[in-house]
Amino acid sequence: MAGNTVEKRDYYEVLGVGRDADEQTLKTAYRKLAHKYHPDKNEGSKEAEERFKEASEAYSVLSDPDKRARYDRFGHANGQGFEDFGFGGAASINDIFGDIFGEMFGGGPGRRQRGRARGSDLRYHLELAFEDAAFGTTARVTIPRPRTCEACKGSGAKPGTSPRTCPTCGGAGEIRLTQGFFSIARTCHHCQGTGRVVVDKCQSCGGAGATREQATVEVKVPAGVDTGTRLKLSGEGEPAPTPGGIPGDLYVVVQVREHPIFKREETEVLCEIPISFTQAALGAQIDVPTLDGPTKLRVPAGTQSGKMFRLKGKGIPSLQGSGRGDQHVRVLVETPTHLTKEQRDLLERFAALSGEETNPQARTFWEKVGDILR
């Protein structure tokens, strides 16, 4: 006598997606179902366990291109009995959980490192003068940070004693949950993944394994840094949470103060210099400030306001060490004000003597206006 058989639901129906669903759609649908029916949230519910198992099996098949192609062609059976899609091992389930449920179980990337524990990184904002950012400098910064307790050497235990093996996880640092055919590991809440607990706490640090200090660190700032540049100082972050671990790093983020004269665009420097009407008309040699000090610039006769000049190699050194940018000087012709009677008389005489030859731009402009109005 044949026994009763239970017909499996269509995998696409289980996840509630169409047959053309892409990888992200599958993952989103599975995440929603898994959160809803996970055994940790539905203790003692057989139905939730079956739904969770069903969704996990469906995702395991449809997220694998080869298995999905076979399923789309043959369904649950290929004409020769049940099709084995390779689902049923705890390892494959844990691979899925590593991506989707890291935040639920305390695992996942970046949550718990196997091997040597690592201290946290620190961040410091360093404000620099324009010239210091351009040519580099050495800065001494003071940062508050934990320091490995000298009394207990970072163990947190009273001198003469040692931390004990965590009774909850047996020193493994993680707790393994088994529900039917699958197994999931999550960080032990008792020891926070260290595998050890402190019973007799160190009086100097209160069992924390570290004390607070004001640490002075020397930062070598290379030439060419700009606002937003991050300088990494390896090992200058917080100490490791357990003895023998790796200290974190210190990241110094640069903020460059504005300069009253210069503006910067990558390795190029821009400044604007006012010149007089007569200097622009007759030509002149003027002093121009640069990062290296004043230099001479020849302004040819007839220079118009807004004219740009380039001083090659007077810009910012490249952070990669490949030369320097240029400085660009824009001259702005200044209109004289508060004229004396003699100055006014001279300008009026000049205006009477001026013809089209002395104002070629104005002549060209009015010729264009005339063409438009005709």
C-alpha cells in the first residue's frame, strides 16, 4: 500500500516572486520571509519552522543559476524521481545567512574577526594653514584614547588572576543554534565573542583592560594635501580589546583654512591683482605675491580688465610627487575715484582726443548692435 505523499509548492510561489525575478528580487523576498518565520522569533511554532525551511530551500535553488535552470526545466522531478538540488547541508544554509542575516546573529562581515581581536580606529580633524598644506609640515596632535592598563596588561583581571573560560560558550566565543537540519552560529552575548570572562576585576581599570589618556601623536603631513585628505597612522588607534590583539589605526582628516589672497583648484593657484588704469593702458611691471614670495610680472600696454597671466611652476606641489601646478594671475583694472580738478581736466581732454583707435572693443560692440537693429 502506497503511503501518502505531500506535493511540494512551486519555489517561485514560496518566495512570492515571478519566474523572471532577478537576484536582488529573490534576495529581498527571502530576507522578508526569513525574518518573519525565523525560529528565534517563533519559538515552538512548527508551522514557522516549516515555512522557514521551505523558504530557505527555495532560495538555495533559485539563487544558484545552474540549479535554477534545472528547476525551470524539470520542476521538482525530472521524470526519473525527485531531483536532488544539493540542498540539505548546514554549510549551504550558513553561506546564505552570512550575507543576509549578519545583523541578526552578530556575525557577518566586520562583526567578529576570527583570530586576533582588533582595536577600534580613531578619527581626528586637523586644520592646516594654506601654506602648510601646500608644502607639508609636521603637526603634533593630542587625542583622548584608551590605553592598555599597565596593572593587568589589558586582561581586565586583578593582578595575579586570569580571566576564566566563558561558561556560556565554553571559550568558543560563539553559540551555535541547531534547528532541525540547519545550524547557525552567533556571537556569545556573555563574553562578547572573546571566549573569556573576568571574575576578579582589576582595580586600576575596573575590568575594562584599558584606561583613558591624552596621547600626543606626531603627524607628518606631506606636501600637496587638500581638504578631505585622510592620513593613516597605523597602530595609533584604540588598543586591542584582548591581550595579544592588534591596535586600531588613527585617521587624520585634513581641513585647509581659506587664504586671504590665494584660491586653489587641485594643484593650480589663482589670485586677482588690481592694477591702475594707466598701468593697463601704458603697460607696467608689477609685483605679484606667490607661495614662494613676491615675483615680477610684466603687464603689456593695452591690457584689458580680467586678463589672465600664468606663472609656471608657482602652484601647489603634487601629492604624488610629480612636480608643481601653475599660478594664474587675473588683473582687474581699477577705475579711479575722488579725482582732483586737475585730474578730471586731464581725463576730459583725453576723452576729447580719444577716437575709435583707442577703444577697439567699444567700436566692435556698437557695430554688432547696429547690425542687430537694422
